[in-house]
Amino acid sequence: MAHGVAELISDRIDTMPAGERRAAQALVANYPVIGLKTVAEFSQAAGVSSPTILRFVARLGFQNYPEFQAALQDELAAQLQSPASRAGQPQPSRQGRTPATVEATLENIRETFRHVSAKQIADIVALLAQPKADVFLVGGRFTDPVARYMAAHLTIIRPRVQHLVGQESNWRDRLIDMGKRDVVMIFDIRRYQESLLRFAEKAHQRGVHIILFTDQWLSPIARFARHVVAGRTAVPSPWDSSAALFVVAEMLIGELTRRLESESARRIREMENLR
Amino acid sequence: MAHGVAELISDRIDTMPAGERRAAQALVANYPVIGLKTVAEFSQAAGVSSPTILRFVARLGFQNYPEFQAALQDELAAQLQSPASRAGQPQPSRQGRTPATVEATLENIRETFRHVSAKQIADIVALLAQPKADVFLVGGRFTDPVARYMAAHLTIIRPRVQHLVGQESNWRDRLIDMGKRDVVMIFDIRRYQESLLRFAEKAHQRGVHIILFTDQWLSPIARFARHVVAGRTAVPSPWDSSAALFVVAEMLIGELTRRLESESARRIREMENLR
DNA sequence: CAAGCGCTGTATCTTACGATACGTTTTTTA
DNA sequence: TAAAAAACGTATCGTAAGATACAGCGCTTG
């Protein structure tokens, strides 16, 4: 039983009363910096009183607060001196602690962006920046939340954003509103959904710009798409990972916000006023 | 002229008298841990007297010793969050190709998992693995899609999963179904939503296990939560990033699936038959 | 070599930080 | 449901830690 403070906490957090557990969680969330501050600051960050902090460190086995801080400092000193934490080398220690799926996800994100060119990003952002274009978003069974996430942000920085929800028939009815200068963003990873393919084909026939977010094996919708972003989805798990597409979505939101800076800033200000 | 303390020192060390220079060297030698200790300890380690230490920090431009320590702590907090900036040098390799927000997101994910213990994951998975427990998910303005994503998967591998949608009043009506052995998963990052807090408080009063997914500054809901997962959300963008929480969600889904392997496999097979 | 200036340490003071006693509220158990 | 136990926060206290005044010493310079 090593005496790393963090390990002490995860060992004993179950036996702690509510207030002390809050202290523990606050410390873990910003480990270890909060513990180096004064009791008053620590207690405020954790939302409890000073005595609760002191009872917390006492429960961890320390005689007093300075002793607790000394332990954190020693730990920190050891950590900063070990060359392992330098460079970008993968930490040997905590491999196995982090599930393999997370490691794979990180690599998926990196690999995804290796295959997305700056020009492609610029082109997509340019499409989305057109103020007169209507923008529609739709996704599949597991990817629709990503579409929803993107829609939630887009709605704020520009007008005419619609997330298509519910049944396929609902989407189809919206086709009537789509024209040549409009944009549809479709999220579709395997197993690819027939309904999305049918919808994409009809949208394509109306001349809409289709931006497809799919996996590396490319949904058949790629056939109709103006832009295709292929995210890596494979992880050692029964499920595919949509994390790479999620990060792509966030990145596009950020880039578009920058591009529309002046206009969206004004728009956001107006929104605040309406509250 | 950034005010990194280390840079300040190397800038001004030449203009310092002998005693203060010894202080500077001692600090640089075990940077920054010595500076976090008391003036007395610092002075002893440097082999000078206390007032010399105080004159030293005054020369660096700090009004008093606590202010100096606060600067070190802030620096440390920033450093621990993005080891990329370790040596102080900017990233050499892939600048320009990958947007900075993506790099930050990758680091956020890594850092998030650095603060999540294996035990905590196991505990949460154990809660979610109870077949008789009802599981509810709810999120805020931008995080609700993450809750939805998780719900979409959970629904498949276990029964009694419900995503709470729509108005706050809708959620409240579901409180009636929640009991001591049930679980509520809440996603809440700043700006924290009052409505979620109110809901969490009432759920807590009913004895429900609350699992909170928040940012590193901890939503006030942490007060009521049995488990708190603090994801890093800061990116160089006007928006916060929920990607780390998204990856946490995927990881939990994967772990739970493994845990429920036999049962969920049977369940999935039955589902296939129903198509 | 002597005089002046500046740096440093000792001693003292003051503040604010950690510790604790106690009353109130909450939770648990009979 | 009531009684007992535990936990939490408020208010207060003692002390340790940072700040300062001042004297001694060394170093530089004329």
C-alpha cells in the first residue's frame, strides 16, 4: 500500500461522509494544486467549511494540514524530477490504468486529422458561413447526438439551422425547403442506415450541398456528398467510437465561429438581451 | 514579456546580489517546489536568511510572499494541465496542420483520464450493472447530446434506461419513479444550469445515486453527487469542449458492456430477432 | 588605506492561518 | 417515530509564518 495521496483518497473515499467526499473530489479534480493552497481557499473551492477540510486530511492519516501539504509537495517533486514525465513518451506507469479503448480513441482522433486537409476545413467553413444558406443536420442511430451537439452550437452563431429529428418521413417533408445553395450535414457510420441513404439521394437530386461525416470505410452516401470527412471509429470494444467525429464537429464549430466573429458576436449579444 | 517566474529569474539573476542569487539558484534547482514551502524552509534550503528570500521575491516584482506562491501555483496548474508546454518551448512538429483546438482537446482527454481512478470507473460501472436499478440521464444545453449518446447505447445493453428530455417540469415528474437504488447521470458544465441543480437536489433528497459529469471547476451539483467525473473542457476557442466527457461516456459504455457481457449479448440477440 | 555605501542577518512585531470547542442539523437505528 | 449518533458549520483561540526595523559586516572606490 503505497502512500500516494491520490491513492489514499480513492481507497478511503467510500468511507467518507458527504462533506469530506466533496473535499476529496475537489482535490482530485484539480490535483494537487488546490491542496497546496490555504485551508480557506481549499474549503471555498470544495464548497465546504474549513473544519471539514481539516477533518478530511485527518482521515487520510495526516496529523495536521502542513504535514498533508508536505506530502503533496514531496510527491510533486518526485514527479517533476522523473524524466518520464518530460518528452512526449507514453507514460509507462499508467498504461493499463487507462483503458485501451481510450488510447485507441486518442490515436483515432490524431489519425483522423492527419487525413483532413486545411483546405477541406476551409471549404466546409466557407459553405457554412454563407448567411443565406439553410443548414440542416441529421444523423444515424448513434451519431444523431453528434449532429444535435453541432446544431446546438450552430444555432447560436448563425440563423437558419435546423436539426432533423424523428422519423424518416419527417425529414422527407423538409426536402421541399432545400435548394441549391443550402447545406445538409449527415452523420452516418456503419452499420449505415438505409433511411439516411434514401434521404441523401433525394437531397442530392435537389442540388443541395451534402457534407458527410462517416467512418473510414465511407458510407454509401459519399456518392452524393460534396465533402466527405472520414473519422476513425475502430476501438477494441464491441462498439464503434464516434469520438473522432465529435472532435471534428467541435473543430468546425470553432473555426466557423472565428470566421463569423463579428456577425456571430453581435448575434450572441442580441440573444443575451432577449433573456 | 510573459511573466513566467522561471523566465523572470533568468532575466534578472544577473542583477542580483550574491545572497539573492543563491536563493534564485536554489529555486531553479528544485523548481518550483521549494517556492511552495515556507519562507523559513526556503531560506534554509538556500542557505540564506528569511529576509533575503523576501527581498528576492520583491525583486521579482511580487508585493509579498503569498503572491509569489500564488504565481507558482498558477503556473503549476497550467503546466500540469498541458504537459505539452513543459519545457516552455512551443510544439515543434505539426503546427499549422492540426488546429490548436484539436491539440488542446487531445491533451484534455489525457488529462481527464489522469484524474479518473480505476476504482472510480469500477464503482460507477458496478452501479450501472445492477439490473434492478433504474438509470436516468439528463444534460445541460450543450451536454445533453452526450447524455443522449450514452443513453442510446445503454438502452441496448440493459433495461430501465431513460433519457430525460424537454422541460425541467418533465424531469421533475419523473422524480416520483426514483428510489434509493436508482441512478441518475447528470452532465453539467459551465455555465452551470440552475434547472439541473434544482433537479439534482430533489433527486438527492429521494436518495438516488447521482453520478455527475462536469468540468474541472465542478458544478455545484457535486454537492449532491455520489461520484464526480471532472473532464477538462478548456480549449483556445470561445466554446468549451465536451469531447473529454464524450470519451469518458464511451469508455464507460465499453466497460459496462464487458461487465454485462453474457446478459447483454443475450439481450442484443433477442433484439435482433424482433426486427 | 580610509571612508562610504550596500548587502545581509538578528531580533521583534503583526497578521492571518490552522486548530478547536460547541451548538445545530442531519442521519441512522431501535 | 423517537432517540441516539454522527456530521457539519460558526465563532473563537493560539500560534506559526511573513514582514520590518536596525545593526554589523564586507566590499568597493577614491
